Amino acid sequence: MAICLSPFLECPPMGLESLKIDDFQLHASSTKRYGLGAHRGRLNIQAGLYEDDLYDGAWCAGRDDPLQWFEVDARRLTKFTGVITQGRNSLWSSDWVTSYKVMISNDSHTWMTLKNGSDDLIFRSNREKEIPVQNIFPTPVVARYIRVNPQSWFSSGSICMRVEILGCPMPGDALLLILTSFITSDDLDFRHHTYKEMRQLMKVVNEMCPNITRIYNIGKSQGGLKLYAFEISDNPGEHEVGEPEFRYTAGSHGNEVLGRELLLLLMQFMCLEYLSGNQRIRHLVEETRIHLLPSVNPDGYEKAFEVGSELSGWSLGRWNNNGIDIHHNFPDLSSVLWEAEAKKLIPRKMFNHHVPIPEWYQSQNASVALETRALMAWMEKMPFVLGSNLQGGELVVTFPYDRTRSPGVTREQTPTPDDHIFRWLAFSYASTHRLMTDASRRVCHTEDFAKEDGTINGASWHTAAGSMNDFSYLHTNCFELTMFVGCDKFPHENELPEEWENNRESLLVFMEQVHRGIKGVVRDLQGRGIANAIISVEGINHDVRTAADGDYWRLLNPGEYKVTARAHGYASASKKCEVGYEIGATRCDFKIGRPNLSRIREIMEKFNRQPIKLQVRQLQTHRSGERLLGT
């Protein structure tokens, strides 16, 4: 028989949304069809585009009557404290439950309904299909099985639910409790942080490692909050010639909070490991300038944090205060490039890289978020080589292009000229993640990305113009990818240690990829670095440029390449550069000089004199005139 307990602390979610609860633990009285089976009755699960999709957006009963139920088998005695429900996620249907009863059992045969005195307790539920509604039990109950029994539903819809159960495993079986609890060896601050707490944590880490860290801000949000970045380097605040710069950003969608917490954990981890003498971390810090921007959209995060991890739903806090999706708010430079290619303007009138920002986008009337402008200025200022933005709600790594090239097509492979290296970079993260490439894992929502090694070209998943990834690749030297680091956008605090273990090695391995390919300095004959020199690799129709000191980095897969350096007013130079399989960029320096004609023009312009050809022509004209006059 089930047990009722005295006043209590609320238990965390059991894990329907986070997939800790397996499909075989979910049962139902009836099912409309397989795509709407009990295994789809998980909080925040997303449907496919079509009504009859194999992966649909809820559990829906086969009949609409008060005898239907949705059941969770906890597989052990559990203290149940509440239920969270949503309606069906669908573009075409409006289905949700408006009230329900809760039943519990220890053997799945004898059931007890939660009571309000002598009457069955009726819980008021959803008024629409997306906003989660939480009901906490008057007193907790202990049982193995729990059922949600719908009593009423939207009059124009059917019985459909997405559910999360709040419950704590009972401590009776100590061994089972140890086996089912996740333990990490890292002594870090595993909790969700408000904006002020985030700032305070960054300050604490900075004080622990003052010689290798620095806090700075890149601008402000629409709500006036500073966008804080955290630098990790052996010379914080300085760009060292020959040292590549790397960035992680997170939280462009404010409700996708796992990436934010992962970066806060990463800065703690790297500081502690550096102090303890971890050679891998010390090498990263000494050979790389690392920038972590944990909260691109702090305004959105505060909205999601205020209601909590289970009640923010799928979209609350996604956009900034002006309702703008920051990640897709960048200028659509891929269309600019493709139009120029179609008109054969490259390379005569436009380069295949550093594509200029259209004038309309730079006007004050353009719908550009303050956060986007701050990101763009930061990306233009720092000579980033490699970067990633961490997002949530899936387990996959995406790479450019994010927009399909064919007009009107929503899904299409649209590779960049650097497709091979992008695929390697994506795989380096996915293959070292604990779950992304696991073929036996359950899909998060509708796509089985494990079949594709946990990676996908962005445009072949869904087209999106003006992404941060495409802008970074086409306007700067930085290769940018998106890491979707977890099925649950806003995991409960108690799941953070496991999520950290899932992503920790991947975060480190991906940073190390900034040292893959070639690097060098382009100098003039006097040994001075040449800024904005163009580095071309034969066979790859995308160039990069040197930084202010003449240094450059070019990400490449192993192989032999013909590389050319050229700059305005200088003769070009080419050489063969070989990239090996081991991490560590191959040195490939260039010295280029000015041709004589270019040097003569420079001297004459400096002294405000006319070119020699013009002077000779004028002298010849003057003498011809004298002969005509008979002088």
C-alpha cells in the first residue's frame, strides 16, 4: 500500500524530459497511434512538421473518456511530490487536458487515488498547449507506480499530454541509490546562477587565478545588463604574435541555459587544474588565448530563471527584450556572396572572404539587437580563429552554411569551401561527447543524429538566414560551429554534474583544434609584419587575412597544400605547406617585397609628385606645341 508523508521539500523531476526515464517505463491505457504513444508523453518534447509524423508531440489517448491514464514506473519506491503537464506540441492540432486525478500503486494492480478528505483530488491543469502547469501534492506519497488520469480536456480537442513527475528515490536500498546517482570528481559550483551570481563567480575565479584570467565586457543588453566575457591566457589582455584566439559563447537564446552553466564550470575547472599542474590545461592556457562569453542574452535568461527549469517551457526567454532571436539576427552574407558569384564579381570587385556588411543593415532603423551589434564589434576586433556557440534542446553539432542556396528550399546540403575541415571540427566535439554518437541512445525529439555521427550541415537540418555561424565565416577569419549540448534546454540543478561529465572532454578537445592546420607571419623585406595580407590555399575558394601584427592561422586537415600570401602593393609569394595528423599547426611564414613600379608610385605619392609617365607625356605635348608654333 502507498504511504503518505508529512510536510516536505519539493523533489526534483524524475527525468521524463531529460530521458533518464526510459521508454519502457512509460505506459498508457490506450494510444491514438504509435507516433502519439506513451513514449512521447515527455515534458517539452517537440513534434515533427507533419500531423502523421512518426515522432509526434505528446501522448494522445485512443479514446476520449475519463478512464484513460498515463503511467510511469519508477522501478523502485519513490516519494512523489507533484506533476507538471503540457498539451500536445503541434502546428495543426489543439489538444490539452484541463483537469486530472493522480493514482499510485506498488504492484500496478491495486491503485489508490489521491484524496481531498473523502473526495478524489482533482488537479486543475492546462489552459493552452505549451505553457507548463505544475501541481504539488498536499502531502508526498510513496509508491513505485504513478498514473495521471485525465478528467476533462479542451472541448475542441482530444486527451493529449506531455508530463514530468517530481519524485525522490527512497533511501532504503543504499546500493541502488549509489548506482542510480551520478557522481563527478570535480569540485565545482553545480547550480544555476542569476546574473549577479554569475558575475560574482567570475570574480571569484579571477581572484583564484589572477595571472591567467581577466574579466571584461563587450557591451550591454537591451535591458542594460553588461555582457561579461572571461579571458584565460598566460598574458591576459594581450594578443601574442603567433598565438591563436578561441571563443565559446552561450545563452544567445536565454532559455537554453545549459551552455551558460557549462562555460561557468569550464572557467572554474581550468583555473583549478592550472593551479594543480595539469599539463594539458597548462599547455592550452600558455599556447592559446581563450575567451568565454557565458550569457549573450542575460535579459532572456532572467525571465526563464524566474519561473524555473521545468516551468519555462520551450520558448520563454528565448528572445531578447525586443523580441529578437540574437543568433539569427546577423546580416545574411551568404546571399551577398552567392549573388556576387553569379554575376562573376569575384575576385574582380569583391573578395571570397571578409564579405562587407550591407549598408541597410548598418542603418539606425534596421532591426538589429544591441547584443548583436556588440557581438559583431567583438568579432571584428579580436582575431578569432575558431569558435562555438553552445545551445540546447538537442544533441548535435551543426556547421555552415546554415542557409540553403536554392531559393524556397527548406532543407538542403549547402557546404562551404571548407566543408572537410568543418566536418572534422564538428566530429571532434561529437565523438568525444558521452552521448552524441551513441547509436543506442533515444532521440531527443524527432531526428536521430547519432546515425550521422552526431553532426549535420546546418542548412540540411533547417534553413536559417543570418546566423552567427555564417556571418563569422564570411565576415571574419573565425570558423564557427553550433553545439547543441543537451536534449533539455533548462535541466534541473541536480542534473548539472552529469551534463558536465557529458560535455567536459568535448569542450577541451574542441579548443585544442584551434592548433590544427598552418600558421605563420607575413613580413616585408625589413621584417615588419603586414596587416590584412591575404592567405590563399589552392583548391579552397575561401581566403583568410593576417592580423594587425602580420600573423595568421589557417585551419586545415592533414595534407600538403600550396599556400599563397599577397598584399596590396606587394609581390605575392607561394610555398608548399604540409599539415600533419598530430595537434600543432605547421609553421608557414612569408616574406614579400614591393615591386619597383609599386615602390616608385609610393614615393611619388608621398612627395605629392605626378607619376613619371604623366610628366613625360606632358613634356612631349609641350614640345609638339612649340614645333607647331614655329618656336
